[in-house]
Amino acid sequence: MEQILDVKNLHVSFDTYAGEVHAVRGVTLHVNAGEILAIVGESGCGKSVTAQTIMKLNPMPPARIKEGSISLCGKDIVAASEKEMQNIRGALVSMIFQDPMTCMNPTMRVGKQLTETLRKHKHLSKAECKEEAIKLLKMVQIPNAEERAMQYPHEFSGGMRQRAMIAMALSCNPKLLIADEPTTALDVTIQAQIMQLMGKIREELGTAIILITHDLGVVANLADRVSVMYAGKIVENGSSKDIFYNHKHPYTSALLRSLPTVDTDRSKALVSIPGTPPDLFAPPKGCAFASRCKYCMHICREQQPPEFTVGENHTASCWRLHPDFPGDKAEPSAAPAADTAAKKGADK
């Protein structure tokens, strides 16, 4: 399978008046053609910075790529100039941003905004651009596409604006689509529609997708692989099945336990992860999750755990996975509550 993106040992910092923020600390990931990779984690863990660095959208300075490599369709992104990146963005990689209302120009008609990328990369005529814009709006299931193309963003609902952003990102059929929290401001019904649309895009166009979210529930039925990120590092990597039903890192387990399910006891408070993420002005020398982890040992505070292979294409960074660890490695809740309930029903 063709590899679209290969990121190795990426370190990204921001130089601020208060000091250096170590936003991304050694991220390694890859995406193959037609694959959906989900990157999940709490706000501030470095998900968006990683995605924006792939497209070199972070202003440099204050951002700085300290170390690592990014290869996109064989092109060296780290060494690429801004002029080269202008040819790469839109043609090879596109991004769907978190808030479409702030990312679309309120003074321009939606159809005109859709055609900007087409004019840049495909050099189409005005009539051809208009025709293509209508075709793109129809592809993302916006009704009355001819009329809608002549409207302004404020005349679209939140779900329609997000669909228009997806159409804009797909206008030049990029190899890689990065969706940064594409459903954050939408209700659950529209969330499901956007997720179904992205799955359809992958199937019909063969587009590789990186889906960035803080909600594991959003990616349950969509992602092929999941990377769990915490404090600028990826702490667990695996297939969706591995992450949901055979997770090995305490942080992954804590994220899953914090998800409400249909059989959650409403008389009890929702489970939350105690404590706060570490200060990335001065990252801890050991495991970043140590101060919030009930399994924390002395070595967790002193040394960063290496990446342990726990299954086929399944890795996790936790000292409890070391071959010499003497205790019980089993997690207290190896599967979400909904899955446990389903198994009980099957047993009956």
C-alpha cells in the first residue's frame, strides 16, 4: 500500500516571552493511501500543532521545528520553502479547520471561495470554475447547489458551512485530507452525517484522512488506526479494535472510562481524569501522565518509558509493559461499558 505521509521524531516548539513551549515532543506516525488515522487526546496535547506543522501553517517564528522529518508523497516538507508549500497545499494536502465560520471569508460568496484553489492549481476558466464549484457542493450533499453557491457563509447553517469547507478542501482531489475537530460545534445528528460523508469520501476518492479529535466516540466506527496523544507525545498506537478493546496505556483507559454510554448510571457522576496535563514550558523528565496515573511507580517519574510492542501494529509507552514488570498488567476496564453490556446480553 502506498505511503502518503511519514512523520519521524517530530519536535516542534514555540518561542514565547515566557520561554520555550515544547508543544510536540517526538511524534512518529504514518498514513497510507485510503486510510483513516485518528489522533485523539485532551485539548492542548499537540494534535493541532502536529497537523498544522504537516502543512507548515504555524508561523515561524515563533514556531520552530527543532528536530525530525516530514515526508509527504516523497516531498520533504521540513526543507520546503513557502513558495513550494503554496503548490503543495490544496494539491497534495488540504485541511478542514475547527470553525468554518471563522475560516471562510464572510464577504465572499461560497462558490467564489470554492474556486480559488481551482484557479491556483488547475487554471480553469471562470465558467469551468463555477461548474466545478456546483459539482463539489452536490458531492457533499448540499441541496440546491446552484443557488447555494451564490450565497454568503452566514446564510449557511453550521452543518452546511462544514460541508462547504470539506468541498473546498477536496476541490483539487488531494492525496491527504486533515480534519481538525470537524464536528466540534455541531449537534450529534450533524456529527454523524459529517462522519458518514468522510467515510464516503475515503471510499469513492481513495483519499487518506487524518482525523483529529478529543472524542474517542466520534472515531469508533470510522478510523482504521488510532494514535492516542498526551503532552506532545503519542502514548499508544493501534487499530481501532486494539485501542477500544485491548488498550494498554492508563491514559487510553482513562479516556475511554470518561465517555458516557447508553447504559451509564445517570444517578452517578461521570468519570473524569484527575489532575491537569503537565506544563509544557517545563515538561517532566519521566512519563508525562505519571502525576495523574494510579499505577505510577518511581521509575515513571524519573525516566520516559520507551515504546513497547504489545501486538501486531500495536504499541504503547508505559513502564508496566516492560518484560521485567512483576505486577498485574491487566487494565481494570479492558472494554467500554457498552461493549461489556453487549457481551452480557450475548451470554444470556
